[in-house]
Amino acid sequence: MSGALLLLAPSGDGGAAAVARALSARGGHGGVLTLTPADLARARWSHRVDGRGEASTRITLPTGRVLDDGTVGAVLNRLPGLSPGAGAANGPRAKDALYAHSERQALVASWLLSLAPRVIGMVSGYGTAHGTLSPTTALVHAERCGLPVARRGGATRGGLVGPPAPGERHVPRLAWPGGPGSPVPVDVLPTAPAAYRDTLLVAGDRVIGPRAGDHGERCLRLADALGTRHFELRFAPRATGAVVSDVLLCPRLDDPQHVEATAAFLLAVAEQPTRRPG
């Protein structure tokens, strides 16, 4: 396997840095390259879509290195989105700058979609690690797949939901001096623990964590529902048992086991014969 392993992540992403170190220690690949949104925005792109709808891409990075479809082995997508850049929000050319930003974002999304079999993480027309899924939608999918999920909800005014149940918190949408019964919409959210120690990571066909035996099959069903086989579940304790409080489509990767599993998943994807015939 000679293709490069690309990690698309913002600056300061500790999880991506840990995966890069793990991959470098393993060796036997075409190199590990971490690209930030700024790197992608400054690169020179050639992106063509033929009459069959198949895209081909050539990227010249600011360093001079060239990437094309044949030199990419696998991609870990942790992109939050591209930065609009200075001057995009105001000034006489603000509209042009925002248009250029939206075009760059669409370009990255089309590139990732063309590499879809080699991309780990969410692949969508948005090009970001979260795609079009909201955190609430991800939890709805988790509940439909049979996972225990923390209650969430809301009301048009705080007085309609009563006092918080154990493990819940009520968050008013507006600062209001009227107290918990005030006529202000309120969200019912789970109380997050001070430090998460109870997590599950899905990495390909593997489920890593202390509850994998209980929830492994449900997690793989959830992977199919979400459209990605790389995500993290976070559990919060409740009197009736631990429940899922968050579905992270961009896992934090702050657990050494999660880092190693992600590195192994990237290498496995890069070794699959998923490239289109030349």
C-alpha cells in the first residue's frame, strides 16, 4: 500500500495528532499528512467531473506536494469547515468573499464524496465531520437502534416541565429574572458528568469500550443509520443504568485504545482495492 494517509483536521486537534503519531510508528505506508482547513483553502485545485458523474482531483498544496486520486490511500475527515478568511464578513467585497468561501466548501465536499470508499468519518455535501446531522437527530437514531438514551425535550415556558428529574438540567433559552416558572422557552438536557470515563468507539466493524458486549450490535446498527463507521458514544450514569448522553460524529480520540483502533481502521481502508480503474 503506497497511498498517503490524510488527516483532515483543524489546528490544535489533539486526536488527529495522536493518530498521526500512531500511524508514523506503524510505518509501511505512503506517508502521513495532516491538512488543516487553511492548508486546503490555500492549495491549488483542479477538480473535474466527467459525463458519467465521476470526479477527478489534483491538489497542489502550499508546500508544493501534489495529491491526486491515485496517491490517496485513506482519509480521516475531522473538518469543522473551511474558514471564510479575513474580510469575508464586511467590506465592499464581502459578498464576493462569502461566495468564494461557499465554492471552496463545495469543492472540498465534492472531493471527499469522490473518495467516499476511502474516507473515514461523515461524507456529505457539506464536507464537514458532522455532515447534516444535528446532535439531537443522532440521539434519535441511537434510540431507534435500541440504545438507552438520556431524555431530552423542551417546553414553550419553564413552568410546564416541572422540576428537573435526576440527571437532568433545564436550560432557559433567554436570560430572564422570573425564575424556573417564567414564560421563557426551556430545553430539557441531560446533566453531563464532570469527566467522561464511560465511552464506546465504533471504528469499522469494531466496538471498543467496556459496554461493547452489551451494545455492540446496536452500535453497528447505529453506524448504518448514521452513514459512518467512526463515531463515539458517551454514557452518563442514571439510577436505572447508564444512558447515552452524546453521539460524537467527530470522536475526541483522547483514549489510547481509541487512537490505536482509528489508526488500524485507516490502514485497513487504505489496503482495500477501492480505487476506480484507470
